[in-house]
Amino acid sequence: VRAMSASVFAAPGVSATRIAHTRRSTRGVDRPRGGFVVRHASERRARSGDEADKARVAESEAKRMGRLGTNRVAGEDDEDTAAAKRSVTVDGAFGKPSACKETWEPFQRKAREGLLDACLGGPDGDAKTATEADLVVTSMCVAVEDDAFKSRTAVCLPTEAYAKRVDKLVHEFMQRDYARLEVPNGGTAPAPKDVIDALEKYLYGECAYRVPGGWREAYSPYRTYFHNVVAQKVGIPATLAALYIGCVERLKRKGALLVDVDVMIAPKAKGAASGAFGVTQPKAPWGVVRGEERDSKNHRNRGAVVCTPKMSVTLQLQALKRAFWPWEWDDTRDSGVLLAVEAAAYDDRMNTAAGVVGIIQPTGRPFGDLSMSILATERLLQLDGDCGFEQRDLGVLKFHDGQRKEALFHLEKYEAWVASGAADAAPQFVGDVVTLAPQDAVLSATLQVREDRALSRVLLQLRKDSLEDCVNDGTVSKEV
């Protein structure tokens, strides 16, 4: 019967005798309860009660540190490793490892200094040219500061490594594509236009750099930070423009380009034609020889503007601000301040940032982060000369972050700036309700009235709190 049953269930090519033998071979194994198979005689004796064998088994398991086949020898760390371990603590809010402030704050401070030096360190406070300040390094300053502040890291983001990646791109272009270009008769180098066309074919064709495919992808920090764009080959036009300008400057240093090149981007259109890509359309930047007459029949040249190094950095910060903005962003006004200021004025729990807990709003923001949006707005305000609409946005963000005195300071400066009439002459490229209003004038005016009323309530509450603080301290302020 056993032979018959074994032959019935035998797999093709396996004999019944082999199966029966396999079944018999498992009967002699000492199989304790729980399904654990004892493989060694010493372990079987240890389970039967031999104390000496039990001690040997315990010692063997200790050497393996809970893992079969692992025998580790404990040793002391060197001074550098021990110092690095001591610098890492646990963040009480989220339970994430983070370094002490003295470790990561110098990275943040140095990155901020590099950013301001490149954008404001020129003559009369103007931005330095791309030749004077490498835009690749300047863009990395944005990423380094955010990485140090967000991750509390003890290791700085390697700016030189990503700059060398751009150097490698240019070197490969020189070897593969530039060497094939024809040199005109009597010339010493290929025509500048041919070099530009070959560079764009290399970047957007062979290397496959491209702009994001949708608005959700466009407003992602991973599509804005320079190191992510270089590695993932997908980025917003502002970051791709930084890469393009960096390549052009390196070609000029190598003597491959003997003229200046303007890198062009397409600004966002007004009204219903505007998409959801902030202040630029989803088009990759392109280059034109500076001084040459542009072809007006070419559709991509219509309305295009020259992307300067400062503009590229400003647009990167604008994209980060929008990505981290904790409230829903109104595309018709190209600003998200209305819901933020109304939440502050009317104590509405919906659409309110709640510190460590997160963002409370109907649809949610995948990257909503109050502290990171404050960081981006602070840098935008500095690049704008410490005045403008960023003053209003920073004041509202500080209010939600619990920094009431700072919020009052910024909102009062914004109120004085608007009263002076400077708001009417504000720059028109960076999107705002005043400059990029919708075509419906009635809707625009209604939204502006809502914002003004809510902002007045917030200012009234902040001034009331300031007065109460002065009275409680026994001080009477004549200015309030």
C-alpha cells in the first residue's frame, strides 16, 4: 500500500522508492515542540538538561550575536568615530537621529553667506555675473542650507562632488560632440550657434534632461534642488537653466565658446492661459548668442526672457516656497497667502499649520512644512532687499510658528511699504496677486478685500498682545 500511494503522488521523473526513503529519513530527527529542528548533539543534550552543554551553547550564541555564521569581536572606536557618535542625538519631536546644533549650523550659515555673496555681492549690491560666481555652486548653496537645517546632519552635502559632475558633462561633450563640429574656413573654432545647438542636443537628447511632466511633479523639492536634478535628470526650468549656464561658463573657460550666451526661459502667461508651473512654463531653457537678432517667427522666442543667475536662484526659492507652503495654493492669484492669513485671523482649525503635528487642511500638501517654507521665504526676502510681498508672507508664517513679535515686525514693515506706494512699482516677473492677477477684475478685487480684512485682524491681535505684554511688565509704551 505504501508503495502504491507513493507511486500515485510521485512527481514525474522521481521514483516511488526515493519518496518512501525520504519520508522514513525524517522520522529519526529529534523535532521538539514549535517546529524547531535540533541540528547538533550538543544542543540536544543541552535541551535534555546537561548544564555544561547548556553553558557552551549559551557562549556560542553570544559569540554569534543572535545570528548564525557571525562571529564579531568587540573593539573600541577611534577618536573620530567616537566623536561622530557622540554628536548624534535623537530628535524628541520625531525620534529621528540628528546632530547637535553646533555641528550642522555652520553648514547652514556658510551656505547662506555664499548665496548672498553671489546674489548681492556685486557692485552697488547687485548680483555677481556667472563668470564671477559659479551658478552651480550658488544653486548648491540652496540645497546645502536646506539639507543641513532639515536633516540636522553631521556631514555637509558635497558641493564639490556635484560641481565635478557638471565638469564631467562638459568634458564628455568636448570629446564626443564638440570634436565633430565643423570649423568654418579661416576660423579657429566652430560657430557659436553650432556649439549651442550641439550642447542642447547633448543635454536634452543624449543625457535626457527634461522638465517635469505634470504640476504635482513640478512643485516637488526633488525637481528643484540642483543635486537632485543633476542625478535624476528631471528639473524645473530654473534649475535646468542653472545647469545650462554652468555648462556655458565651463565651455568659455575651455575656449570652446568665444562669445557670451544668453540662456532663455519662457515666463508664465497671465490669465486663463497660465498653467500651474509658477512663473515659468514647462519648457526647457535654450541659448542664443548675445547681441544677435532673434527670430521673431520662432514661437519659443515670443515673450521669452533672459534668465540671469539671480533670477535662476530666485525662481528655485519660489518653487521651494510653493512646494513647502503648508496651505493650498491659489493658482488664479499665484499666491497662497490668502488661506494662511485667514486661518491666522479667524482661528480656523482647517487650513492651519500645527507645528509638530503637521498640516491640517482638506486636501493635504505632500511636502507641506512650516519651518522649511519660512526658510525659503527668509532668503527670498533678503534677495528682494528686505522689502516687498515676501515681508507679508514671512510675517504670516511667523505668526503660525508662534513667533508673535517677529510676525508683528514683518507685518508692520509690509504695511508701511504698501502705504508708501512702493507696491505699485514692485517687480513684475515674480508672481504675486498685484502683478499676476486673473482676468476677472471683480474676483481679483474680492480676493484682495478678503486678504486686507484678514491682515488687519491679525495686526490688531498682534498689537493687542504687544500692549498687554508691556502692561504686564509694568511698562507703558507711548508708541502703542
